Amino acid sequence: MTFLHVSLLAGAAFVAVPIVLHLIMRQRPRRLEFPALRFIERRHDANRRRLQLRHLLLLLLRAGVLALLAFALARPSIKFGGIFFGKEAPVSAALVFDTAPRMEYRHENKTRLQAAQEFGGWLLSQLPAESEIAVLDTRPAAAAAFLPDRRAAAERIERLSVAADARSLPDVLQSAVELLDRGKSPRKELYVFTDLCRGGWPERLLEKLRSRLAALKDAGLYLIDVGIAEPTNYGLEQLRLSGEVLPNGATLTVESALSCYGSPATRIVSLYLLDENDSPSKRSSESLAASSGELRPVEFRISGLEPGVHQGFIRIGDVSETQSDAAQIVGQDGLAADDVRYFTVEVKSAWRILLSAPQPVENYALFLGQALSPDVFRRRGQARFECETCELEKLPERDLSAFSAVCLLDPTPLEPAVWSRLKDYVSEGYGLGIFLGRNALPLEAFNNPTAQEVLAGKLLRQVRRPEGDVWFAPQSLQHPVLQAFRGYSETVPWQAFPVFRYWQLESVPGGTNVLVPYNDGRPALLERPLGRGRILMMTTPVSDRPNRNPWNLLPVGEAWPFVVLMNQMAVYLVGSAEVKLNYLAGDTAVLPLDASQRRQSYILSLPDGLKLPLAADLTRRELIITATEQVGNYQLQAGGEKGVKLGFSVNYAPEQTQLDRLSDEESAELLKSLNFRLARSREQIDRQMNLARVGHELFPGLILLVALLLGLELLVAERFYGR
């Protein structure tokens, strides 16, 4: 039990006043002469005892009223469990602010972050003197430490700003709990300022946070909701591109969706491309009507892109040049952060691939060459790959670095020096495809140690299935080579392309993955990482004519699965499938450099216009950029205006801008599981703090009891003295 005014307990000394009054004003017996003295004496004794009892009862009532009044004025409070502290005792307090981009939502001309800052500034004035105060936010680099004084804490709150790559609140709260554990004051208080949106509370981190909070005994945990119950906002979902690296002549498809919170409305969504002067040029627009909770898909197609890097964005609320378009312009919504999405794509000239096979090379390379570079596409200049053939005997004479990938079609035994050269070629970051067939004899030539440093397994024997009951049977379509089949996993007619003969492997090196097995379980297509490159090995060839006792019928007939699989394999071998030009805020961007882009230094232009020098890693042939905290289009340049130009784009992660609030049931469960008290106003948090610090005040009940005792004393006194 604690007292708000301990000094007022001294008022209990006034209990002596009624005692003194009773001693002074007590009645003395009157002397009466009466014949029946014995009767009078008995009567006198009875009256005296009755008077003494009445005086004692009045004395107790009056003394009790004064003592209880003094006790009530001392403002006692009672706290069930925990440690007792005075209301003004110092505390170790941590104020945690959600600084995700969604906190930029504006309501009544005030963002949610500004509302949290105002609330936090007021809360600072309510903390007891000599308290330890820490101000934390969800920025990735925010440090967790107690500040020197209250003024430093106030300045820290005033300087808070939104972070594009904000951490989740459970992650920051764990740091706050660890800091409070080191605090000097035995009383701990943790305040969290948030909009209670679902994206800030990932379920995967809550369990660990619960165990951390349980270690904070006798702590005051407060969750202050500064969000809006029914926000109004129109935003764009994450972009989906038809590809980040496109072949020359390909059409770029940009897809997104318009989301709606609040009242239905019509919004204009426009696509812009940056021209040579980096000025946005509108290429297309679409008017969309969306209702609350609805997603309206939008798609743009752009063709005729020249080779090089192209950047752009789509946005809501286009400011058009024509009067008719201007009439459709809509006002700003509550959150501007999700009104724009940025993208970067690179259009490349055809990748050069070397197809090496025994003589006659043209016969061996016919099917694979046509699958990768069809004549009709090649004549139009739209072929994704530029295939060049080479006799296997002349392979040692070729400059392999001029090609993005090399494919060995039904190879004959190679010299150890050739295998070593292929190993070095792949280790530098290139791709190698090997299609084993009837020429893989003798086995010793392929199972020797030098060859096994390249091949994805040791050959055992040829398996013959003349009845044609073996075919490719992919089990998982997660690998980039197989992702193109995801939408057709149940309809790909692999049985229509039987395999009559293939190589069975004796052993598979560690780290080698089986991408596609046969339906009998043996490996058909394997992947082996080597250095910075990759090797794909197929245990059956793709070069046999159907009239020549073929090993399989993969390229025969309407062999669209073969064409798709070969193209996906080639894309993976040249590294295009792994080139990433679009990132989320805070990610590390890695841009590969080809032979024409290997410059020592680059200039990085940030979205805000700031330019920074950047050194390339020529050993790994890549650029690594860690400064991706800003959202927008980034550009890299080397060698002046006519030199190398690269770029990438950064967008918010989906959870950073989603305004989907936790439901009442979810909020109640969250608060209950984390032992937080919820407040939405200063009055609520003030009441919650007093309750946690000093417990339940007894003053109202004690004053009522004083009034009851005083009334009882008046009734008793009136009755006694009236007689």
C-alpha cells in the first residue's frame, strides 16, 4: 500500500479532541434526598453504566470519523502483487515509435507519425524526475540506448522520420526489453506508438517477444493506438514484370492492381518511361473504378524497346496535359507512399551460345539451335539467343569468354586439358550444358578425375527401354529452369515424348541437384554449381534424328515442352534468370557486369539526386550497392555520357504500406498475450499509468465511509442527548 500524501496521516492526532471534550463535559450525578436510599442507589448505578456506554460509543464514532478522514486525505492506494513504488519514484522508460511508411497516412492534416510524436512529447512530461528514458524507432540502424536527459529525448522524438525499410515492431521491442533489463530503476515502463496495422506485427516473431516480455516483472506495458479505424486510401500493389532482362524485340508487360480502402472512386493509373534526359514520358494510362476492399488489376504492354537499360514507374493520379484528361484527375488520398511503383528492365542483344558437337556439327545442333534461335525470329532480329556451332575437336582453339554459355551435344571423350579449361570457364561465372548420348564411350574417359570435376555424376551403364515406358517426370517446379511449367504442371504431355535409352549414374557428387528425374526415379537433368557458374547435365541427348534409332523423342512432333525446357535451361546457363534489377528497400543490390561493362569505378545516382562514387568488384564481375534506403530509380554510369549506363529500382515491401488493421478480436488477443494495456487518449494513458504505479486508490471508498460514520454519529448523539 502506498500514500499520495503521507504527511496528512498526522491528522489522526485530532482523535484526542473528542476525548478531551468528553472528559470536560461529562455529567456529574445530582444529589437527591429520598427515603428509599437503597432503590435510589441501584437506580443510580444503572444510569451511570448506561451513560458510560453511550459516551464510549459516541467517543468511538467521533474518533473514528476523524481518524478515517485523515486516512482518506492521505490518498492511500493498494496494489495487488508486485513491488510497491511511490508515484514520483524514477522509472526506466522506453518509448518505441513505429516509423513504417504507412505511418505517413494523413488524417485531419496530420500524419500518424506526427500524432505519435505529439503524444510522445506529452508523455515525456508525465514521467517522474530522474527517470532513464530511451527513444527507439523501427529504422534498421536505430540504436537502443538511454538518452542523457529529457531534452535529448524530446529532440529525438522531434527528429523521427519514416524509414522505407522499417523493421517490424516485435523485433524492435525485443531490443527495448533488453535495454530495460539493464536499466537502473527497478520499475520499468514500455510505451509503443503504432497504428495497429497487421503488417507491423508478424506472427512469426510474436512468440519470441512473449517470452522476452515475461522476463520484465512488475513492468508497465502500454500500447498507444494512433491509427485510424476506417482509413481511406487508394494504392498500387507490387509490380509484376514479364522479365527483368528481355531479348531484343520482346514486349514488356507491367502488371499491378489498384487497391481501395474507404469510399468507392475512379482513379487514373498511368505508366511512364524515362527518356534519354531522365524525364518521365507517359506511355499509357487506364481509368479504374474500385470499391472498398477490391483489387482492380491493371496491365500495360510496351514494345519497341531498344537494347539498354530502361526505367519507369506507374502512378495514381496522373496530371495530364489535355483538358479532357484533367477533368478526371482525383485528389490526394491519405497515403502517398503506395501511389507510385518503380521498375527497371534491361533489353539485351541476343546472348551468344556456343554449340559444340562431333561432326557433322549441323546435324547434332539442329534441334537445340532451332529451339533457342528459330529462323523466323532470327530473321526479324528478335531471337533471344545467337547460336554458333563448333566442331568438338576445335573447341580448345575457341575463345570461350566471348560466349555466355557452351553446350556439349553428345560429346566424345575430351582431353583432360579441355575438361580443365571448361572447369575454369564455368568457375568464372559462365554456364555449361552437357547432353550425354551414344558417344560417351569408353566410360573411363568420362569417369576419370579431371572429367568428374565437371560432370554431374559418374556414369555406370546405358539403360535401354525400347518399350518407351520412361519419360521426364518433374516433381517440383520451384527451380528457375522449371518455373515456366508451373501453370501447366498437370497438362504437360511428357508421356508423349518417351525416352528409349539414357545413362544411369553410379554416383552423384555432393552439392549436385536432380532437377528432373525419369518416372522410374533415376536422374534425367542435374545441376552442379561450380565456382561462380553452373553446369546442367542431361543423361539423354537432344540431337538424335527419329529415323536413326533415337535415344528419345523429346524434339519430335509438337514438342513445345522441349522448346520451353531448352530455352529455360539456356536462360539459366547465361545467368539471365538470376539477374535482378528490382529490389525492396533495404536489400543489397547486386548487378553483374559483362565484358563491355567492366569499369573500375562508377557514379551512383540516388533517387533524391545525390551522387556517390562506387567501386566495382572486377574479380567477381559485379557491382554491390548497399545504400538502398530510398525508394525510386537508381542509375550507375561510367565512362561519361557515351559510356556504360546501368540501373535498378527500389520499392516498398508490401507490409510497409498496407493499412489493413488488426480486427478487434485480433487486437484483444495480441494485448492479452503480450500483457499490454491499450490507450487511445491522454486521459486513458494517464489513468493506466496511475493504476500501474500506485495501484487502486481507496480515497472514494474512504470518503463514503467517513460520510456514513458522520451520519451515524449525528443520529446517535441526537438520540442520546435528546433524552
